[in-house]
Amino acid sequence: MPTVKTLIAQERITARIGELGQVLSAQFKDKDPICVCVLKGCFPFFADLVRAMDIPLRTDFLGVSSYGSGTETTGVVRLTHDLSESVQGQHVIIMEDIVDTGLTMHYLLEAFRARDPASLTIVTLLHKPARKRVEVTLDHVGFTIDDVFVVGYGLDYDGYYRNLPYIGVMDPDA
């Protein structure tokens, strides 16, 4: 397995999630939002962020895939797991691990708008604007990163590295 160099340390991630939790708690006070985890990569960020929010909220999970076993998107977004409850008339917070091309988020926004939520808010741990193919509005961003392939803290390479407690870059020389 290639070695991984730390890009964003666990302590920085924890601190930023605390900040995002405070902002979202203030924004959604008295709104009882549904927080939607986009599987699989978002699960650590999602778990930590909902715990950092001190308001009543509900959770649900949605699976999508646009990557095969490589490091490049296929360009085709596929729904792998749908929500378990309706979001019609609800305040929805979509939580994603990374937005790079915007293709997956664009797909999700269209799908959610068709479900008629009261509001739709996008939160992503990472934003990689250099890879943008489709313009999407991100309401809250944890970190903006350069055009590097990242792993850890839920992000994977061929299913591996999700369990790293930090975000790293695979060392191509290892």
C-alpha cells in the first residue's frame, strides 16, 4: 500500500467541525432539520458534525456513486441507496465528503428539489474547485483544497484508507 502524507490533521478537522456545528445550530434553531449523509465517504464527517450540532435534528442516509475503482469520476452518477423518509416540506441539510466536479452534487440538488423540501442546504467537508465541471452553490465548506487525490476520514482509494483519522495525499513516490 502506498504511504499517505498528511494534508489536514485530525485536530484541524475536529476544530473546523466544531465551528460548522455552531453555525448550523444557529441557522437551523427551531427548524428540526433532516441531516442527510451521502454515503459512503461522508460517514465520519456526518457523525462528527451532527454530534457538534446542539439542536433537535433527524438523520437519514443516501448512497450515490460516480467513481469506479480509480481516481477519476466516471461522470455518471448512480443512486445506490435512497432515503428512508420523505423530505417534503422539511429543512434538509445535505452533508457530503467532497465536492470537486460538481456532477454528484448537481444530481443530488435536482433529485432533492423534485422532493419539495422547505429548504436545502449543502455542507461539504472538502471543496476542490480546480476540478469543477458544473457550477453548484455550496452553503458551508470545511476546507478548500488543491487538485490532489485525497484519502482518509471517510475518503477512499479502491475502498481503502477510509479509516485514517486525518485527510492525506497518497505519496506517488512510495
